[in-house]
Amino acid sequence: MRMTETVKQLLIINVIFYIGSNYVGDMAYQLFSLYYPENPSFRYWQPLTSMFMHAKMPNLSHILFNMFALYSFGSALEHYWGAKKFIFFYISCGLGASFLYLGFNYYQYHQALSLLQEANVPLDVINAVLKEGKYNNSLLEIIPLTELEGMYHAYNTPAVGASGAIYGLLTAFAFMFPNAELALLFIPVPIKAKYFVPGIIAIDLFLGFKGSSIFGSGGTGIAHFAHIGGALTGFIMMWYWKKNSFNKNRWN
């Protein structure tokens, strides 16, 4: 399908952000990536700007995959919806992804913080964990290492990428074209969208708790709950639009 105008503009904006942020360096990433709200680097515009940021060079796979998905699914959706409805949906899914990601980080951070405070761990020890990643082994008698690491990463690790908005587009595509056949490179058999999209969301959620991803190199650093937030926002919006699609044709 021909690339639609809004998708083209989004691609250009993402490329400009990518080139510019890599040229400017850490300052750009500190300003526009999504930080935890209690981190001094957090800015109120980051839930929006972070969806136009991507992993630093030489990691090109992050932006290439997202932009290919934006072109593939976004053009189909904009073709049927028009520009205004499409951009509203895209930004909404991106913001939904950011807020669910922040909500999960809030839970993870404060769950660990409560354990440390209940054990009367001194503030300077907690700050050493948060700011330097340093801890004494005696802390592990109070809190599991996985929760301590989760607290550190929730506070310090910024999120970047359009993946949350892309997951929203995937969800909408499955709603509108449930029988369209899709495939991943490592799955040779095409699968209908109504099975494919819920499948990759479920797998990504499962692997999120395991610390890896089907769309990454494995390990930490994948914002799984941003993916789920984008998909969930897309699902709610599509469900609402579908439910109310015939309201204008009703009669009393």
C-alpha cells in the first residue's frame, strides 16, 4: 500500500529526532527520554517526546523495526480513518504506553522502598543504591536481589521508542483486518492477525516478567509494559469506536 501522508510525516520526525539526538548526545537523551517522575531528570513533556526517541547508534534495529511497522500498519489504518483520527489514535496509544510503564515502575519502586523503610535502612544507604547502584550484602537479608535491581532500574532507566504506539497500531489492525495474514521472520507460516497480534502481546508480557523479549536482544532494557500499555489503549479505543459506530444511524 502507498505510504500515507501522516505516516510519512511521522517517519520524518522520528528520523530527525534520531539523527539529532545522536548528534547532540546524552543531553538530548536526558531531556527527551522518559524518566521516572521522582528522578531529577524527569520532565513533564517526556511521555510525549520519548515516543520519538530510539536507542543510540550503532543500534539501528530499534528504529528500523518500529518505522517499518509504522509504515506497514499505519498506512493501512490512515487510509481508512483519515489523518486526524489516525494521529489521534497513534499519540493516544503512545501516551497510554508511557503512563502504564510509569505506573508499573511506581509500583516496583515503592514496593522495594517500603521493604527497606520498614527495616529502618538508613536514607544514605538507600540513596547509594539508587544513585550509584551500590549495596551491602546485608540488604539481601531484607529484600531479594531481583527487587533491589528492579528498584534501581525503575528509578534510573529511561524509556525510548515508538513501540508502545506501534503495539496500538497492531491491535487496531487486528480489529479492522482480523483475517489478514502476518508473519515474523522466524515464523515461516503466515498467521491471521486476530491470532497473531494477541499472541505476540501475550508472549511479550510473559517474557517481560522473565526479563527478555521477542523484539530485542534479550536481557533487561525492554519496556514491556509500555508495549502492553499501547496495546491496551488501542484495544479500549477500538472497542469504544466499534461499540458506538452505529449511534448516528439509530432512531428512537
